[in-house]
Amino acid sequence: MPYCLGDIAAILQQNISANAALPVEYLVTDSRNIIDPAKSIFFAIKGPRRSGISFVNEAYQQGVRIFIIEEPIDASLYTDAVFIQVPNVIAALQQIAAHHRKQFAIPVIGITGSNGKTIVKEWLYQLLQSDYHIVRSPRSYNSQIGVPLSVWQMNAQHTLAIFEVGISAKGEMQALANIVQPTIGVFTNLGEAHNQGFDHPTQKLEEKSKLFQHTPLIVTAADYMPASFLQHKGVVAWGSKPQLINGHSIPQLLVVKQEKRQTETIVSLQFRTESFELSLPFTDEVSVQNALTCVLVLLQLGYAFPVIQQRVKQLQPVEMRMQLKRAINQSYVLNDSYSNDKVSLSLALQFLKEQAGNQPIVAILSDIVESGESQEQLYNHVVQQLQNAGVKELYAVGPQMCNYFKEAQFPFKVYCFEQTSNLLEALNESHFQQQYILLKGARKFAFEQVAHWLEQQVHQTIMEINLTAMVHNLKEYQSLLKPQTKMMAMVKAFGYGSGAGEVARRLQQQQVDYLSVAYADEGVTLRKAGIHLPIMVMSADEYSFDAMVNYSLEPELFSFPILEAFHQYIAQQGLPQYPIHLKINTGMNRLGFDMGEIDKLCNWLQHQKLLRVKSVLSHLAASEDKKEDAFTQHQVDLFTEASNKIEKALGYPVVKHIANTAAIRRNPNWQFNMVRLGIGLYGADNVQDKELSLQTVATLKTTVAQVRHLKAGETVSYNRSGVLTRDSIIATVRIGYADGYSRRMGNGNGKMYVRGGIAPTVGKICMDMCMIDVTDIPGVKAGDPVEIFGKHISIQEVAKAADTIAYEIMTGISLRVKRVYIEE
């Protein structure tokens, strides 16, 4: 449905004097994600710390000429641009999407709940795609911004829409309900996610239910919803506990029996007066619940039992996250086969471009099926996206791609293959050298074969780093800062074991103010990875001066010998005003100028002209401990005295910072004008003074190598250290102390999560393996995934069991453990 600027202005009830015929096809909220600038509107969304107004120039330079703003701007700087000023940019985006939705009379499935929204959405797509032309939310686009961007995708070719809707606080749902206007509702469950945004669970239920205030049919799970919701008109439910509500039998779809088998769950069901049986290709309870929700939707749409029985057998697990993994020949591969459309392609290319830096990008793409557009229009957009991302080579797979790319000239090399098998036959390792590779294909192209070929097939123990969760945690801490307070992110020690380059690139994209590393070589690595943020080196020494200057690193200087040595080096190099940072010892007694040296330091600084002090800092010794608050405040007072003296002696302002992760949470008066965020980025903060919704960033995983049945009295591991007191089932898992899993975790001190249960270690930890007792966890078999720490076992729990701290656990994970970077 074509729009022009005049249409948009009319929707927003705004007057424009010129350029009303400018075409509008894309609504853009991120200046890094512009596909066709000549047909785009940029929404300058105002955030808590940074406003989209600061990215107007970047969007303008790319060719965008229509902007929705709420803050005034000097339009004379952009003579051919149109600025529409509104009271609230997000509200304007939602208003446009709501108008667009009203142009369509097709069925719209709206999905909300605490968990399972994305899985149910994708499984409904898998189950229904052969009968409908479906538009759906990309990935987890379920927010105040994501929902309108999802709905904007609707076009005249679509015959069904599936949108997921999430809220985190009261008052958010009404606007989204006006946009989605679902004709069929799905309420997955009412779990504990986002509880902190509501006064009580009943309020959360009421708020989420507003999505369905005009929806004639609502599908849910009776066993997991309160009776107050089930009695609403139009609610149909599945469940295992028959009950009578308002004279009606609930659930309408009764689960009579479940039988867990090795790789499937057999479910006996009764719907109305008929009974039937399903074979679900999952054994975990969450997947079974989500699948039954989808089954009830299909029943309400009129599907026959045999059709449903056949289709649910074909359900595939949904990988909801982009995974960046090391690949052959020092390359990386971004395996993103979760979805294959223009929007998800744009998101994947944006992420890969951020991670690649100056490294070349290669794309391996399949046909985009059922887009609703002509092939020429669709692949013209694809070419624009690839070109904007700087792709150097395209491996095009599928008849549509081959037909489009076989003749014309493109700004990148193109290799065409009719089928995935043809691509695999043609590939050899010489094709990929130090490149970033995007692998994105529709499910029928089975690109997992290509992924297997590209990825380094090494140790099955991996550490997943969820970059989306890390950004979430960053924003949680930023929400505690005063508007003017800067943020320094600590990426020392290989990014706390998470991979410094990958983490730093994500932080750079989030525009943190500073990065900090322990040693100069860590900073050099970041510079080589394309990081251009200011980087402070905490442990400067004379041997690293060359590297610091050559790579524009800024030393933290903590004594007169190192200060004078660096001054002398800078004098020899003839580099005036080189930035430095001064460390003050206020009680940590590790590094820093003592308080008795501050007057001498001030005098020294006044008589030199070569060094420019960027910041003055100190280190709190016990900021997480309430019992030590008096000492912490004493440190803060000493730091205030010292830093004020230094600033006065210099005659210009300096950045001051003493607050670490714990201090950020505990006292805003310790912020000064910059803070240093470390372990909190990774969700491993034990401070309880302020409630933050931190997410798990690092997940250490391995697999079961072997399962054996042993008798009582038999022993396990070295020195016969694990003596069995009962007949037991013992699983050997692929992790040991060479991977960073400490020997202190042996003999039951450590625990692991497998198949929904917690299994203790048995016997001593070996170098490459260890054993766990899975007697009480049914169905464990070789190849099963095992979590060492993550969402089910926190890193703090592991640290406590090892009698250490989370820092040591994270930084101790061996580099032979493959890091996998996740973007949700």
C-alpha cells in the first residue's frame, strides 16, 4: 500500500508546505538500519540518556529527507529536508502504524503473556504457512517500538498476520492494542517476567488482557491462568484439570494423558466429544505447553485432527537468536536461519557490520520465500541492503536468486547455486579467509549443513555470550545515573572471559564514553578490532609506552616514577597534550598516589605542559558491603579532597570517577561525573540495595559424553573419590579443570543442569571431563546439553560452591572453550 509524505502528515494531523509527494515505504528508528533512504522516515526517538535528534545528521548524510522529531532543530542545516515536530515521536510512530492496520480486514493473531510468545508465533507460522500468506513480527519485535514496525510490514498480499506484544509496565498495552487490533488472541501464560513493572500479578494480568478487549476469541492454558480470566467471554483453553466456570466446562481441549519417550511426547487429548492423540517432537514441558497452545489455535481455525497430527510432527525448534561463532581460517560466521525476510536480513547485516569492523563481509543467502512482493522489487531491496552493509561477495542459493542475479552487474561478486548441495560441492576452505560470513536461509534450504562446514568443529564445551542481555544490563545501570554522568565499561581480562573485541564492539555501538583494560596489549587488540572509543590502560609500565602511543591508548599513572617516565617519553616523542589518568590511593592500598603526595603532585602538574589530565580516579575497597559504608564514605571524602585540589592546580575541569558496579547501585552520591561498570554488565552483581532486572549474559554449556549404570559401593573418578551409596546412573560430561571448571567443584560441591533437573558432581574433576549423578533425572542420554552456569544455575552459585567470586569464575574459563555470541 503506497504512502507519501502528504498521507503521513494527514495521519499525524500536521500541515506541510512542500514535498508532499515524497514516497514513504520505510519507518526507521535506527540510523544504522536504513535500507532505502529516499523512501524512509527517520523517527528521532528521545531516550533517557541520548536522543534520536543527535542521529539526524547521520541519517541525513545517508539520504533520508523526512524526519519526525519532538525537540527543536536548526532546519537551516538541512535545506532539502522535511521536519515534522510532534509532542511524542513514539506516539506518532504508533499512530501511523494504527492507521495502516485499519486498512486490512485479514485475520490477525495477537500473542501476549510472560513467556513463550516468540515460540508460539513461530510455530503457528510453521503450522499455517502452507495455507496462508503470513506477515509476522520479526524476531522478538514486541515492544512499544517493535510492534508498530511489525504491523507496518502488512501489505495487500498477506492473508494472515501474527504479532507478538510484550509490555513491562502498566499503561503500555492500550496503545499497542490500538495498533494490533487482534481478531484472535493468544495468552501464553502469566509468569514472573517483568513483575517489577507492576504492583501485583493481578494488575499485570489486567494490563496484558487489554490487548484482547475487542477480541472475540482468546486461546490460553487453563492450568496456568486464574479463574477471573477464564470466565471472560470468548476464552477457550486447554488444560488437564476439568472445572466449571459460569456454567461452562473448562478446558475445551482436555489433556487426558502425557507419556514422555526418548525423543517425543505422546499426548492424549479430548476436544468436545472426540478423542485423538498427538506425537510432539519434544520432551520438555515448556515446549509441550507451547505446542498445545498452537494446537488449540488450529482447532479454532477449523483444522481437522489428522491434519494437526501430521503437522505437529514437523515442528522444528526455534532458534530465536543470532549466533556469531568462530569459523574456518580466522573467520566468523553469523548463523541466522531463524527467519528469512527483508527485516531480519537488515537486522543481521547491521549486527554483522558492527562486529566486522574493517574485515570483509560475505553473505550466503537463500531465496526469500513468500514475501508478497515481485521478485524484482524484493531482490532490488536485498541488493540495497547488501551494498549498504559493505558486502563484498554473495553466495546466492535457490532458483529465484539465481534467476535474479545471473545476468546483471552488482556492486559485489555473486556466485549462484540452484541448491544447497551445489553450494557445498563448490566450497573449499580457500574461499574464506579472515572474513565475517552471514549465513541466512529459509528452512527448506537446510543451511545447517553449511553452518557445520563453516564452523570450527572443536571442543563441544562452549560459552554463550548474550550481547542483547549485556546491552539490557548496561541500560539498567544507566537508568541509575544522573543525566550528566558518563559511563566507563571495563573490558579487561578478555572482557571478563567473554571476548574483549566482540563485547567492546557492542559497547561502542551503544556509545559508552570510555573503555578500560588492564594492560596495553589488550588495548592494542581492541584497536586492531576496529574499536575507536577512548581506552584507559590501568596497569601502565615503561615497556608499554610505545604501544600506548602508537595505538592512542591512555595510561592510568599511579606514582611519581611512572608519571615522570611517561612525561620523559612524551617529551622525546614531541607529543604535547597527551591524555593521562591519575590514580589516587584512598584506602585500597594497591596502586595510586597517597594523600600525603597530592600537594607535591599538584605542584608537579603545574610545571609541565606536555600531559593533559583527562580524569582522576580511585578504587573503592568494599562498596558492596553495608557494614563498610563508613569506610567507603571516608574513601569518597578523601577522593573529593584530592581530585578538587588537582583540578584547581590544573586550571581546567577533569572527569572524576570512583564508583564501581556495586557503588552505582548503592549510592548516587558516589557517581561524581563518571562511573566504571564491570561485572554488572554480565548480570553477576550481588548487591540487593536497588532492584535491577539484570539478565544472564554468560552461559557455560557442555554435553553428555556417556551414561553408565553403576551399583552401590562402586567408585567414580581418580583415587576412587566418589563412592556410591546407592545404585546410580552416572553421566560423564565434557568439561574439566583445563576448561576452567575448578577441581574444587568435585565430590558434590558442583551442580549442573540437565534435562530439567540439577545433578551433583561425583568424584574428582578430571582435566577434560567430570561426572555427575543423574539417577533422579529421567531420560539423560549421550549428547544431551548440560548447563554449568547460566539461567538455571547462576554464576554466583558456582562461585559460592568454589569458595570464590564470580570474577574468578568468568575470567578462569579457558580460551579453548569456544565463545558463541548471541544477538536476540
